[in-house]
Amino acid sequence: MRPGGPRPRYRGALAVWLMLMAVPAGAQVAQLSSQSLFYYQSASNYAGNSLAADGGLIYTDNVQRTSSGSGSALLMAGLSGDTAREGTRLDYHLASNLALLKYLSGTYPTRLTGYLDGLATLKIVPGFFSWIVRESYSQVQINVYTPVTPENLVSLNYITTGPRFTVRPTLRTSVTLDLLYSYLATSSAAAQYANFDNHRYGGNLNIERAFTETASLYLKGHYEKVDFKDQTAYNNFSVGSATVGYKLIDGRTVLDLSGGYSQLRVFDVLGSVESIGGSRETLTTEKFDEPIWGVEISRLITPSQRVALTASQQFTDAASAFRLGFDQAVPTIAPQLASGDAFKQREVGLNWRFQGSRSSLTVGLIAYQQRYVIVTATATDRDMKIANALFDRQLSPVLRWDIGVSYQRQEQIGAPAVGVPAQSADTIGALTSLNWQVGERLALRFLYAHSHQTGTYSDNQIGVIASWALVGAQARMMPSSPALGPISPMSTRSP
């Protein structure tokens, strides 16, 4: 939304694009966290549709991220941006920061790193029948308490497709039904990792009733069945939920309040039962019932300041949690554990942004709580707290400088029954860069980044990145009077 009227609803997906990860963690390997997403969106200052081809050289003094690691130069090439289109036959939206990374020292093989999330809608019968395709690429950590390197990451490629039916019984009522099939493929440079490839079947039902031009009531239903290819390592599960919500959107406020109920079923759980002659093992289905809820508020408190609050509770898993991060009013992505098991996630986030004529300041705080329904040695409960702050200043019509800091703490809840100790990890990041708009399409970025994990490693990186704008040539230069509007929450976007 923006003052004066709504933006078009963005939907879309393009093929997997190579994108540049120019953030502290991403300059070596892209740790998928709110830190990397925050730096990417704020430092790059994308405004509207933008897409750029990038190439860069980064030097790190600790490529292994150990207490005595060696240095290495890294070559990066790809595309970066956030682009969307709404047409008569095709809608698409892509948010991505993906790169091909080559280690000149040969420490690690050349690999794809970063993230991508895109959604395309082909309107076969406009207004009634369409076909949707969603592609998401992300990375999760094998061990979230050790440094991020290619040997501690699992890549997830999550593809969803299926038909969408839309019916409008009245001018104020709309009904949308999605029937979806998904496939999750995993890969890793690690010698051993838990492969959790799976097939997913399900659908979404959304009924919405508009009271006025700004207020509406909606009812949502969701079901998904997850079948793992390797059923010796993971238990198949299904998630069903129903929610009712209220949505308000005007020039200064975006409000979304919802509540409902969800049931998680875990199939083929191995247990022990008493029988004649002693105990025996058997397979059972376990059910977990929880209320689910969501609160999303984005408000312009002054013409130059915006505050956004998000809070929610739901059942999810590592792959779906990544997509939830892009569907929220304040996009945030917590680092996920490389596990296919389902868990209950509760989160609370706060974001404040000040936008002046030449300067901007953004502060973000978020806390996650993840509780696995079945605790194992590879899937244990944990808490996370993340804080970010970034300031940028337009020094001249062609020069912009930014500086940012981040702090992330993860705490693992001990589980003596499965031999898992309690542990924690604190990671600090800092970034500063000078952005030079050389021409209408060509830009250079000179950056320095530092990251540190308490008691484990310290890493310093310095580099230069060249970008050639393919779409939105002026998007990377701050306008003289930048517009600031509330951020649209997930219920205003397509499922």
C-alpha cells in the first residue's frame, strides 16, 4: 500500500536466477537470516522494480571461519533485485539474492548461494481459472551453533504448482481455491547430511468479504500432507488449519488480525505397548492440537516514520518457515535447522524506520521460539533473538554511504533423554559500504564487513562489486523526497 491508493497485488516467479549476496555473511557464504535479508533490502535501497547483473571480488581473511583460518579471494557473479508485473494473462513477482560463488584458493567448490522466492500466475480463464507456480531456493544450517561454511549448509529447492479457481458470488465476496503439489529437493557439500527430500499434497481455501473499500473479513483453510522419500529417517506428517481474520488497509495503516486452530498429525511413530507375554513395538499416529494466531500492524506515525509489529504462532517446518518470512509485513528469516521435522513456531518482531530527504535509519528486533513436536538428537527446541540497525546517507546525487550492525543469539534447549546438551551461540556482524552511481545503469559498491562468533572465529572482508541495471536503472539512487508507506501484510498477498 502507498498513500493515495493500493499497489497492484504482486504475484510471480521466474526461473532460478544467479544473484549477488553482498552482505557480511553472504560475502563468504550466504547465511540465510534476517541479518542478510535486512542488509540486502536496506543497503541496496531498492524502490520498485529493479534487476541488476552483478560481478565482484571479495577478500576474506578467514575463509574456513575457524580460530586460525587462512585468507582467500572470492569471485561472485549473478543478478539481484526485486521485480514484479501484473498483466492480462501473466502475473509474476520475484524477490531474490542469489549468487554463484568461486573460491580462488580452492578451499570449497564453486556453489550457488543465497535465496530466491518467486510466484507466477498464468491466467488461463481470467477471473476464474489460473495456474500458479512458486519456486523458492534457500539454505539451512546443519549445525546452527557452528560457523556458516558450505560444509555446514543444506540447499533447499522448493517447487509448488497447481490450479487456482476464483469465484465471486457477489461484488463484495470472493472465493479462491488452490489445489497444490510441491516437491522439496535437498543437497549439500557436506560429506554426510540428513536428506529430507519430500513430496507435498494439499490446498488452500480463502473466502473474503469486503465491508468497505478499506476493511474486510476473511476465512482461510489450509491442508498439507508431507511424504518423505527416506521414511527411515523422518516420519510423514500432515498439517491442517482454519483461521478467521480481519483486515484494514488505508493510506497510513495496514492491520491484519487472525486466529484459529491447527492440528498436526505425525504418522508411523515407533512406540512400545504392553501386550501378553511382554512389551512390543508398534507404529502409531500422534496428534498435536494448538491454537494459531497472527497480528500484523504497519503504521505511519509521522510522514517520515513507520512502525511495524508482527506476532504469530503456527505449525511449520524448515522449508515452509522460509516462505513465511517473505509473506510477513516485516520480512525476516530466522536461520533454520537442516531437519525435515515439524515444529511449533512463535515469533514477535518490531521494525521502525525513519526516512528523511537524504537519510534513513531502520531498526529491527525479532524473537523466535521453536518447539519440535518430537525432540530428537538432530531436531531440538531452541530460542533465537535477532537485532539489526542500519543507517544510510545520500552524500551527493551519485554517492551513498551506509553502515549497519547486527546481533544474533541462539539457545538450544537441552534434551537429556536423547543426549542433547544445552548450548548457545552469539554472532555479531557489521557492514559499511560506499555506493557510487557511475552512470545511469552502472554502479560500484566498495564494502567492508566484519563478523564474529563468540569463542569460535572472527572474519574481515573487503571487496568491490559492479552492478549493471537491467530493470529500474534509477532504482538504486535515493529520490529527493522518498515516499514512505505502510507495508502490506501476508493476507493482502496471494497464498
